[in-house]
Amino acid sequence: MKRLLQPFIAAILVLGVFITPSITYADSDGSTETEPINEKFGAPIVVYGGNLSESEKNSVKESLKITDSSDIQEIEVTGKDLAKYLKDGDASARMFSSAKITRKDAGKGLVINIVTPDNITQVTTEMYANAMLTAGIQDAVVEIAAPKPVTGHSALVGIYKAYEVTGGELDPERTDVANDELSVATILSKEAGIDEAKVSELLTEIKMQIAEQNPVSREEVEKIVSEQLANLKIELSEKDRQLLIDLMDRIRQLDIDFSKWSDQLNDLSKTIEDKIGKIVDNEGFWEGVKNFFRDLVDSIRSIFN
């Protein structure tokens, strides 16, 4: 009987590993240490989607951990802002996704956190980071939230507005290209069926090559795009391929100091590679789990036979 029970005990132990809840520790009074305000940039800014109802706004505040005692600036982003930062922006667009942005000193890099991942349905942290670098935002901590499922595009416009409120200056051409980049990224991931992390890796690698090679023509950009598609073993329809080339040719023509851009892109590339590596590792782990249970069932069958 003891030998008979051993496989079941093993299965229970393995399942325990999978279902044990994670635990977050906090101070006994529930408080958390707050970072001092950088007086160079002022208090962090929370920008709310202009079409949030009062209850939705409260939900966003809760997600971003905003309380009555929080030392922040609060603004709203509307369709008018969309029209300001994007050439074809619809001033009547409805805006729901929101963000909190804390500017940092030069060299600190970008930290992006989607605090309501189930409600931001199309844009990933890496996509936001890539678009922000294209727009000219390099050093900030950004938290993104929405009270219900939305694509997440309006949060980027809110980030632009918040960045300028804190004294930053953005080139409208760059913000428009950044939005174009976000659109292309979501098209490739949702319509072309490419994994989101792989899309971010592709965009980052192409931009890194543009920064390194400094192409002077569309033909040279097309060559870079083709090389990176081959390197990453990504196949696109001719329509999507031309969409990507158009985007990268616009990026080539931006007034960007590509020498400074390379370091940020390298950091982003390493982050994406780590993420993809973890996905691959997890796939291997779960394949091992499946094999374990397959062997377990075979073992049980042999016992009863």
C-alpha cells in the first residue's frame, strides 16, 4: 500500500508547488517608503483619460496607489491632446487609459509598469518603451492603468502631455512617428500573429541597426529590415513588410542623435532578450511537467496491472 501511494504523494507535492500563492510583505501598518520628490522636475504627474467616469477614475487611482495624501500633480488627457501630438489624431476620440509618470535624471533609463495588465489589451511594456524612445522620452518611471479593457494607445498621449508639463520638450514629428510605431507593433502582433515580445525585439534590433549604420536612403533601410527579419526568422506578408519599411524610413529621417540612442536601445534589447529567454525556459519547464504526469499515469497503470 505504501508503494501504491507514493506516486499520488509525489503528484500532490508537485501540484503544491504550482498552486501555492505568492506572498507580498509590507510594513505592519501597511505603509510603504516613498521616494523623495526630484525638485528639478517636480512631483510625479498622474494623467487620467478624459472620458473616465468618477467611479472609473477612482478605480485607476486605486490601481496606481494614489491616496488623498499622495504628493502628485493631476491632469487629464483628451481628444484635443491626441490631435496635438498626432497628425491625424481625432479630437473627438474617447480616452480611458491613464498613466503616472515620474521623470528621472539623465542616464536612469525607462522603467515601464502596466499595473492593470488585463485591461491593456494591445500594448506591452516593451512597445511603450520603444515608442517613448522614438518620441524622445528617455529617463522616467511610468505606470499605466485602465479601469476596463482598452487598447492602451491613449496612455502614450497622456505620457507626452505629462512629460511636457514637467518641462520636457517633444518634437511633434517624433511623437507622431512614435504613435505610428505603436500602431505597426500592434498590427504585427494582433493581425500578423507574431508574438508580442518578438515584435518588440524586431523593432528594437532594426532601430539599433539604423543607429549604427546611419542609412541615407529608403533602399538601405529596406536592406536592414530584410536582414533583421531573416535573423529573427520572421515572415511577413508583403503588405506588412512595406508597413514596417515605411515606419523605419520615417525613423531614419527624424532629427535624432543616434549615438545617444544606441545605449537605450541596447538596454531595451537586453530586457526583451531576457523576457524571451524566460518564455522559452517556461515552455521547457511545462514540457517537463507534462512528461512527469505522463510518467506518473504510466506508473499507476503498471501498479494496477
